[in-house]
Amino acid sequence: MKKKVRWGATALLALLLTAGLALSGCAGEPYVTSVCQTGTDGTDTIYTVYYSDGSTTTFTATNGADGSALTIDDVYEKYCREYGEISYEEFLDKYLTVNTDSSALIVQGILRSSVTVYSEFAVTQIGMFGFSTGISLGIGSGVVYRIEDEYTYLVTNYHVVYNENANKDNGSNIGRKIYCYLYGSESTPVSTGSRDEQGYLVYDYGVYAIECEYVGGTINNDLAVLRAKTEDVRAINPDVQAVRTAEDYSVGETAIAIGNTEGQGISVTQGIVSVDSETIDLELGGITRSYRLLRIDTAIYGGNSGGGLFNMNGELIGITNAGNTQEQNINYAIPVQTVRGTVENILYFFNDGISTTTGLNKPALGVTVTEENARYVYDATRGSGSICADIVVDSIEGGSLAEQWALQEGDRLVALIIRGTEYPLDRAYEISDLLLLARPGDALQMQIERAGETLLTDEYRLTSGDFRSVS
């Protein structure tokens, strides 16, 4: 049965190291589970180290000469002196997290990257007295993706700026007008009661409204890119910030959603990532399509569509877009890999100087694959794991790149190489996400396994003719 879904730190207070940070190489010896601040007298700060066997030790670090609190750098240096060397990158990237009491600090930062989005559509309806034309407002959310000198780029859901019933006054079903509001400067459009030269009601969006231009989008990934003049954005709030995107996310990771709940202004909800990848059927534009989404138990509502989903580092891990209509705590977001690849692709082809390549464009390999030997792989050094599978060729399209590479049924696809960078393949959907990174002129290769032997295909140089527009 198909599921029904709707669109829908300052001073260092506490540092937690994930369980499993072993400082000694001997099996069975206790390992560090956490490091927390447990006392201070204004001059010195006391940290307690907790071990897996329940024992503890402490060390004291002196605050700055001017009385300022310790920084992470101070703690890292003291920690290495007391308990052994560990690389700074490993300390920060793999072991250091902020405890949940600091979630408010994280939210305060990412609110500067959050916006509400309003799209205006002219629609004609049949009523008791014949045809009537009016204005329909699409309400959603968005994030500030990139800030440049002239333009600021924003990301939202395609279904926020698209209406299949809209009159195509501008030649498309995209909103005839699109405005956004920054957090703290939200407002609601109000009808003035007057009509424009086309007979449509005129709405007053208020002094905080920022006019946006549609750059491009894709109904198949449910993502749209907008842009506004940076001077207009900075005039409302000079402290606005672009989001930072995460490299990945894990099941059980904190998931903070920020969006324009029920059109009442930006609000915040928090939960976790429940499922890392799930295929969901959604109807948009009169057609039901399958979308690869991550599942969350974070509460989202109407108006949250297009808003950011963030981890505890304040990094974007997805764009919220749908929720289950029958079950609580089952909602969905577009994964960060799809978001980043889609947005960068749209921006590249928008700025390539070729008018026919706007929107999303990607090459096709001409191969269908299946997943075999799926298993969960846990990485003790990261303290998390992921599902991996063998990606096996099922069929090959005639005249395709896969045929030129002489791929065969039963080949295992190990890695896709783009511009000399090797991307290991652990899930079938990664192929589609990675092809979003390809550009005309790029060299592509595929590493495969066949009959126990590892092979590398010939290098193929992509041309503009290899790219297909993705609606």
C-alpha cells in the first residue's frame, strides 16, 4: 500500500566526545566516553574525563589572562598534553559535538539563513456565475544558499513557486510574483482591494518584502532556485548569512526544521533523522512521481515546504517538503546531496551564457542497476554507520555511454570518476546524485568489478549534446 503524503558557542560550556574515543590500543582497556566542564572559579576551568568503566579523572585549564573563557583550541591543546596526541581535524570533525543544551545557540545562528516565501498566481475558476479570475498565494519557506555582491540566491521547493492551475501570463506556471521575508522581518501580503490593468487584485507585500526572481528549478527533485538583489537583502538585515551544507547525515542525528508553519511566520521544531533514504510517491502537476527523501520525526506543517533541515552543527542536511497525512511523526526532506548537486547544477547552466540550458541538465549513462548484498556498515571511528550494497548492472541502453564503456550485465559498479575525482558507489541512488556534478568538457570513467577483476573504463569526455534537460 502506498503511503499518502502531503506537501507540505560562546564560552565553552560543555564538550562531549562520542563514545569509542580510545586513547590506548589495548583491547579491553577503558576508553573515554565524554569530557565535560564540571567547575570554574573564573580563573581556572575544571574538566572531568569519563571512562567506559565508570571511572573519572580531571584536569584544570587556565582561562585567558583577561578573564576570557577557554576556547576549543585551549581545551584541545590541554587534552593532548594530558591524554595523548590526536589530530585537531579528528578532534573537531569526528569526536567533538555540542551537548543538546546548546541547541538554542545553533538555532540562533541558522535563523539568519531562513526566509518565508510567497508566490502569487493568477487563476481562473468556474463558479455559479461563469468564469472568475483571482489571485492564489502559495506559501512556503526557504533558505539563503549563497550571497554574492550583486545577487543573493535562495532555495525552496518547486511546488512552492509552481501552480498547475495558474494562468500562464508569464508563459509558465511559475509564480507571476515571488517575494521573501527574512526571519524577524516577516509579514503577510494584504489585498489592497484595487486591481491592476489585467484585472487582478493587487496585494501589498509591505516594506519588508524582498522581490525575488525565478532562476530555475526541477519538478522531479522538487527544488527551485530564486535570486534577489543583495542590496535589497542587506537593506532589511545586514547580518543575513548563507547556510553551510553538511557532507552527509546519519540515522539518529538531530534534525532541526525551520519554516513558515501554517503561514504564521518562521518557527522551529526538532527531532531526529529516522530513515536515511526512502522512496515516496508524490503528485505534482497532475503526475505522480517517485522522490528519494530522508525521513524525520521532526514536526512540519503546511508552510514548512522549502525550509531548511539542520544538524546540531547548524549545517543544512536537507530541505523539508512533505509529511504523512495519516501517521504522526513521519515527515520528509530532500537530502543534502540532492539539494547541493541540483542547486549548483541549476546555477551553472543559468550562468553558462546559453539560453537553452536553463534549469537542471545532466548526462545519462544509459544503464539500469540493482542493489545486491545490502548490509549495514558501522564505522567505529565516526561512531555511526550507513547501509551499503553492491551496485550491479541489470541492463544497458543501446547507443548509450554505458554501451561505449562496454559495460556488461552482472558488472559491479565500484566508483564513478568525474574530473579525476573518484566517488565510491555504495547505493544505486548515488549515481544520479553524482551525475548532477558533471559539466560539459568533464572526463568520466567508471571503475567496475567483473569476474573478480577490477577494471577501469576508457575516459569519456562529455559534450553539451550529452546533457538532457530535466523537468
